[in-house]
Amino acid sequence: MDELITQFWKQLVALMGFVVWLIRLEGKVKINSKDINTLQELREEDLKRAETSRAETNKKIDNLHHSQERHFESLREDIRSLKRE
């Protein structure tokens, strides 16, 4: 056994270094996976907020449009009454 260790010590050290590198790589992959999941959740929240904001903006635009329509109709009636006179 001692002969094997003394004969192949360089390869054993390289193998141990490779195993350590793989373990570190696995840790980085786990961290990156967590970060990706966090970013996906944030994106979903942002999309929901944007959708809500867009809906509110569209509602305000619709209200303004209806208000303008009422004003224009009032103007049309005034113009018609002026034409009749």
C-alpha cells in the first residue's frame, strides 16, 4: 500500500484536487440556481405590478375618453342650437 502511495502520489493529489474542484463547482451551481429562482420570482412580481399598473392606466384613459365624449356631445348640442337660431 505504501508503495502505491509513493508511486502514484502525484495522481492521488491531482484526483483529490479534482474532487475538491467538483465540490466547489457544485456549490456554485446551487447558488446560481437559487439566484435564478429569486430572479424569476422577482420578474413574476414585476409583471404582475406592470399588468396592474397598465390596467389602472387604461381605466383612467377610458374615464377621460368618456368625459371628453360628454363634453363633445354638449358642444355638438350647443352648435346645433346655435344653427337653429
